[in-house]
Amino acid sequence: MTELDAVDSNATLRRRKEPLNRRRQNFNNLLRNNQLGIIDNPLNYVTPDELDNDVHQFYKYHHLEHVVEEELLLRGARLARDGVNYQNYTEVERKALEDEDRPTLPSQPRALQTILLACSIGAIVQGWTQANLTGADLSWPGELFGARNRPFTNAETWKFGAVNSITYFSCALLGGWLSDPLSEHAYGRRGALFIAGLFSLASCIGSGYVNSWQGLFACRVTQGIGMGAKASIVPIFESEVSPAKIRGRFLVSWQTFVAFGIFLGSCSNIIFHDSWRWQLASGFIPAVPLLFLVLVCSESPHWLMKHGRYVDAWRAYRGLRETPLQAARDFYQLHCQLQVESILLGSENEPDEENRGPLSKQTNFFQRFGQLFTIPRNRRASLAACVVMASQQLSGINIFAFLSNTFISNSTSFSTPNISHIRILSLSLGFALANAVFSSLAYFTIDSKGRRFLLLLSLILMVPLLIAAGLSLKISHAHPNNSVRVGVFETFLILYTAAYSPGAGVVPFLYSSEIFPMVHREVGMSLSCSVNFVLAGILALTVPQLQFHLGQTRLLCLFAGLDALAVILVWLFVPGTRKAVSLTIFNYIFGVPTRVHVRYQVSTVFPWVLTSCIPWLIKDYIPWILRWYFCCGAGSYEWSYVRERLPHLHELYVWRDLRMISRREQGHQDASDSDNTADG
């Protein structure tokens, strides 16, 4: 080859790479500064030939020839790229893909059911022990403080608050941050969950044998480590193994089973109402099956691939999906997500497989924590996660969840000590049952309505109900056992819980487990949980003092104001994720600058609500629903009839296929190159 031929060959190679480099640069810009709110599929940026070549290189480099056929992996990659437009599947595969849109738990593979069962029992452990802590609060101070028939002194009030709050401070400062080191240092999701279960088991048994408030304090530190670790690990584990289209429904199980655990713990409180030691120790009951179930669970394929264990990741996916084609699709999509996150970590081009080690080895814990704030996409996700976690505590629900028995005792003023404990525990049981029942409603709406919508609706409804619950405590103080006051208060408490459970109850942990990149998921979830538990600890420490100085009514009105503040924060700083079925799409959503999102909410959404949505509700929707219900019957009108009158709201995000845009841009560039050649 002559020198001139070599120059021509290099020039041709550069021209071939230019369109790909332009597409990659456009893709990088969307991830870092998505001003237009464009949502796209990263695989749209590769041609069919490039896709085939990438699959071949991926297949050979990771030595997958002994576990999966290359043709199957290629079909999965094409399905991931083309979605509903892909047609090359068998009848069994077609039915399995259709079933993804209408899933049922019994139809899921056994490996996925086992993981969901283990995670659900982990949530039950969380709720059960939380209920035991509140149930024992009625009795343990009498023995450990010697305050059986007298009110607390000021010092004892602070000690009581410290014992209750240390659990949540331990969650925030110790347990919540263990998910990253436990998961990253060879233990994985299963090992981290197993260790968290051991902490919970040990603390429950130890709490039954303490003889001083200091010993109970130490046991609750241990309890907090287990609770914080489970809260950080379980939602991540569920989000990583669940199919994309139904991930939200499966993640609802965390809060639903926490609420169910609170209900079961409340039942055990009533059974052991005369022994606070057995109340605290009963939390070992769900902890034991949790430890056994974790041992037979499959590991998260996300964790395996992040650590370079691609063969094991494929085997895990094969057990978690109904057909090999679905496993191949999700397996290759996860590989592409690793490519995207390597870009976010600083590489300007997609990484070279031969020169890149496992993603988990590229950063350490402190680097990952720092990147939550230095990388714009992560910073926006951290802000949103912290806001949704804070909103749960600002809503005031944990006045009743953490301190329900002492709060209700002071609010209702039962006069007969032996009767009051059982009656108070029964009222707390009603609260726990309502929380469990209404949390499950989110299963039917979390994916169709979206996380942000449910959270905002929940917080807005809670404000008047919290005020009403506070005012109900003003009813007739003349009689200490006034049944009217108790009945009205409990009614508003149940309604308040019904508004809380499917929105502010379910969304925070679900939302936070989804929105962080894979490499930052553990540390991001740890940060989110620490915010939630720090505020919970502050609440548990200060509410007894606030209750003493302000009274119950003013305290509830104070939290109604904080609830309204939470509405504003969520509205401004929490992006919606209703259509984000793939975890990769969150990279685009959080590529939108915060100021763009805030400006859209203030200048577009708020005027639309005032001038279009509210008038539509008053003039059209409410009269129509009344006619539909009372006059015409359920089959007389279609729901779309009245909805058509609601003026359209332009979305912030542009959900579209950018392949045509890329081709059009390349066409303009090719035309420009031709003009330049002609001019030359």
C-alpha cells in the first residue's frame, strides 16, 4: 500500500466514524443537560449492523458461548431496540410478551416469586418490630424508670424520647449506610439482607432480657442497624429483579408489607399486653424465616453484571424471566445501561470492552458518595429522593406510627389503667389495619398514574384531614372517657391513613430505589434513607416535648402546615416518572436541569391547574359523575366523554423516537459535506 492509499484509507475510516461520534455526542448531551426533556432509547443510536457487531463482540468477550446461543442474544438485543415493532418470535414468546402488560403474581417464575417473598417478609420484620417498639412504650418506663403510677419527670421524658429516637438515628447514621459496603464487598444483595436480618433477630431477643433503660437503648441501636440496612437493600433488590413494565407494582410490596407487619406487630402487642418483654421479643418470629429464605434466593443480575460476572448474571436472568427471549432482552439492556453509566462517570465515548474492568471497581464508596453531588444527573436525583423521603416525615404520619400508643393515650384520656392499655392498643390496631389495607391500593395505580401524581394527591388530601383530627380532640373535655371524641378522632385518623397509605406511604422508598444509576444505587438509597430516618429520629425525640408544650391539637395543626410545605417541595423538585419503564430512562429525566423543571411547573402547570383543571372539575366532571352515579347507571356513559373537555397540558418530556432526528441531522451533514467537496 502506498502512502497516498494509507491516507485515503484513514480519511475514509474517519468519515465512517463521524456520524457515530456525532450520535454519541448528542446522546451524551441528553444525559448531562437535557434542556428539551427528550426521552429516548440509547439503542436507537446504533444501526442494525452496529448492533449485530456489538452483540458479537459482547458475546465473545464475556465467554457466553457455554450458557446462551449468540442468535438468541441477538434476537433479544433486537427486541430491546425495536420494542413493539419486533416481530420475530414464537407463539410462546408472543404470549409471554403480552402477559407482561397484564401480570399476575402466580404467573411469574419461581425464582422471582422466591425473591419477592423474601423481600416481603423482610418488610414484615420491619413493620412488626416498629409496632413492638410503640406497643412496649406503654409499659417499659414503669419498670425501667420506676414510674408506674406517676407522670414522667422532665429528665425521664428526654430519656424516653432518646430510647425511641435512637432506633431511627441508628438507621440513619449506621444501618442505612451499610447497604453499599455490604453489597459491594462480595456479599451481594442476598448477603446484605441476611446480615440485616441477623441484626434484627439479635436485637429482638436481647430486648426481652434488658434490666435498664441503657440496655434497651443499646438493643435499639442494634435494631436500627438492621432496620436501616433492610430499608436500603430490599427496595433496590426488588427493583433490580422485577420486569420493567410492572416494577412499580412489585415495589409497592415494600410499604404494603411494612404496613402488614405493623398490623401483625399490633396483634402481638394485644396478645402480650401484660408483658412488654414478650412484645419486644416477638419480632424474632418473622426474622427466622427471612434468614432461611434469603439462602435460597437468586442473586440480583444487576449486582452480578456490575461486578463482571456476566455468566452468572445470564443464569440469574434466565430464572427470573418466563422465556429465554425475555431474559436475553433484559440481559442486553442491562449491558447497555452499564455503557451509559460509564459515560456518566466521565468517559466521552462509549467504553472499550477490552480496556474496561467491572463498573464496581472504577470507583470506591467515597467517590460514589461525592458523585451524588458532583455529577448533575445524580445531584438532581439526590434532591428528588431527599424531598420525597422528607415529605413522608413532614406529613405527620409517624406521630401515629412511631408514638401511636402514647399519643392516643394522652389524646383520649382513658381513666381506668387496666382497660386503657387494651383499648389504646386496639385503636392502634385499627390504624395499622387501615394502613395495610389502603397501601395495597397503590398496586392498581402506581404504574398507570405515576409516583409523583399519587404522592401529591396523598399529601394534599392529608392536610385538611390532619386539621380535622386535631380539632376533634377539642370535643368535650368534661368527661375523660368521652366516646364521641374518641370516635370522631379515630374516624379522621382512619381517613387520614387512607389518604397517606397509597401515596406518601408507598412512593418514597419505591421512587428512591429506582432513580439512581446502577453504580450509585446503593449509596444513593443510603442517602435517601438517612434523610428519612434522621427526620424520624428528630420526630420521635421532640414530639413528646411538643405534645407537652403545645398540646395535641396544636401539634397536629403544626404538622398540617409542614404537610403543605411538603406539597410545594414535591411539586417543584420531584420529576414525574409515569412512563419510565426502563431504569435507563431515568438518565434522561434527570438530565433535565432543575431550573427547567421548576420553570415548567410554575409557568405552565400552575396556570393550567387554576384556569383549566379546577373549572373543569367544578363545571364538568363533578356534575357528570353525579349524574352517572345517581341517574344513568354505570353503563350509560363512557368515561372519555367528559375527559375530552379538559384542555390539554403539554408535557415537559418529549417521549419520541430520535432515530429520525439523527438520520435527518446526518442527511444535512452529508449534504453539507457534498457542498464542501463541490466547492473544493
